[in-house]
Amino acid sequence: MDEIRALTSFWNSFGMPAYDSSSVPDSAAFPYITFDVERDFFGQEVMLTASVWYKSTSWEGIEQTVEAISQKIGRGGVWLESKIWLKKGTPFAQRIPDDNDTIRRYMLNVTAEYMTA
């Protein structure tokens, strides 16, 4: 499994669809996750962002998903397919306001260290 598939598999493991930020289908239904795909050389760290999107008047559901992601990454990071060491960035999670009062979004900052040539 290559790096892009490893990232896709990770973000899709939270019970909702996840899409590369540059290819979200028009038919995407809430909730979903969008994520950046950036690649670099062996041993280099890259800052990536992901966003969790919900349509709700409450923050409860989205905060549960963000907490699940936080737990899965853990304090020291998580290995993805022995190819990427994914760690929390700083700040890890930020609420992002939207003009629509029913759209809830959290932006997540992570770093990815690539362990492939």
C-alpha cells in the first residue's frame, strides 16, 4: 500500500467517508472528512491538515469524532502501514466558523514523517 492509500485508509477509519481535499464529490453528504495529501522524501516531516465536517446545530457529534481521531493518533503518534509516522500538530484541533449556522467544522493539524524512499 502506498502512502496515499495509507492516509486514505486512516482517515476512512472513523465511520464516515474521507476525501482528498482536492477531490470532494458534489454528492458528498455530511458527515465526512477531508484531508490534504503532501509527500516528501525519506525522513522528512510534512505538515498536513484534515477537516471534519458535520451538519448539525450541536458540536457534540463532531467533538466525539475529533476525540476518536485524537485517541487513535495518541500522544506519540501512529504508524500507518509502516510507511508514515502521523503525529499531532500544534494546535491539534480548531473549531472553524461557517456562515451557515448548521455546518460544523474542525480543522486538524498533523505532521507526517515519510519512511519510504
